[in-house]
Amino acid sequence: MDKYAKYIARAKELGAKDARIIPADSVITAEWVRAKCQFGCGMYGRGLTCPPSTPTPEQTGRMLKSYSHALLIHGYGMDDMNKMVPILEKEIFFDGYYKAFSMGAGPCELCEKCPESCVHPHEARPSMEGCGIDVFGTVRSHGFPIETLKTKDGKVNLYGLVLIE
């Protein structure tokens, strides 16, 4: 795990509140998560980083089996998180972890309207929930704080994930 310590420090340098290396097989996927996107988010079907364009929970579960570790990142701002994860992915890739792949939080907001093909392929990443990851279950199992909002003005705990190897 010491070989990944610099990625925790780098995440914090980029603005993360906290970050930890977790076993990739501890990331929880569930079919209901995708249904929440479809029947609870106005971005469903409107972007290339949102369902149905993203991997299904089943595909994500199979993909997770290709990895042993992941960097789980805790932050507060969606824009900050979604800018941070591709930076970390790229740095981890350049360190020799060629399978590095990241997922952010919520819908991509790089463009006002998502074009037919992505004009920001180096920055745009799907959200964890858009790929069927049970973010609440996953982060709680690693001791991170997360609660459902009681009001629209509540403080949101957001999470990103970088699969490493």
C-alpha cells in the first residue's frame, strides 16, 4: 500500500478532503442504482457519461474484477471532483499503471449540451452511480461520511474513484 501513498497525498493536494486505497472487490454494484439514474435524474439519456451510455452495473462488476486496488476520494464540490479524477487517472497511468480508469460524481458538466461525440475525452468521465456503483454502501463500508440530504441546501459529500491495477 505504500506504493500508492503518493496518490492519496496528490488527491489532497488537488482539493480532496480525504482519500484511501481500497480493495477493488469492495466496490459495490447494484441494479437499483441505475434505476435511480433513470427515474430520478434529469440527465438520464442526455449525455455520453450518463446512462444508458455508461457501463451497466453488471459490466461494471465484471470490469472491477480486472483490478485489485482503487483510490476512493472524498470531496465536497462536484466540479472539483470531476476535474480531479481524470488528473489523478492520468498521473497514475503515467506511473505505469496502464489500466487506470476514473469515475466522478454526478453528471458531466463540461459542455452545456452533450454533443454526439465527446469533445473532452481526456476530461469527461462517467459517474460512479452512472456505472451502477452503490456509492453509499461502498463509502460507508470504508468509514467515509455520507448521508441522504434532508434539504436541498444540505452539504453534500461527494466521491470519486480511480481504479488502479
